[in-house]
Amino acid sequence: STQSTWAQTSVMKCILNIEGRGEFLSGPRPLLSRESLIPEDIAYIAGLYRESPLPPGCYYDGTYYIDWEGRRSKTRPDLENIIQNYLETQNEEIRRRNQQL
């Protein structure tokens, strides 16, 4: 149904017009928030930073991120910081564009 398709649509990609998903938006765009992100958005952001250096004491073995205590995780240890930095950068651009309207 249209409603279930809409519920799975990335708000982030609509606001930022990623993959042409935001063409319907006109006027001021809302700011992004962590709460508005769906798993697809998080994977997209993580992919943008795949080659970024890991925090000191952490490494990636091809399957897991491993910290200095030997704890393993499928999730990058600094992912939340990366997401926040990405949102701040994008929101600065959204604010700038909104002011030009």
C-alpha cells in the first residue's frame, strides 16, 4: 500500500534530495534529527565514513570492530559521533538554504 511505502521512506533522503527523493519538497526544509533516521539512513552515513580512521585503540578485522579491551562489535565504535557530526553539517547547509528562501 502507499501508506506502508511512505512509512519506509527515508526522511533524510527526502530532505537532502538524495537519490532524487526530495523533489516534491518546496519551501523551507526541516532540520534533521537522530530520531528521524531509519536504518537505511544510518547505513548510508556509515558508508560515507567507511574509510575514516577509527578511534585510537580500535581496529577492524574485516568482520568486527575490536576495541582495546578485545570487545567485538559489528557496529563502528564511533558511529554515534559520526552520525551527530553528519547531522550538524547537513543542518548547517539546510539552515543556510532556508535563509535564502
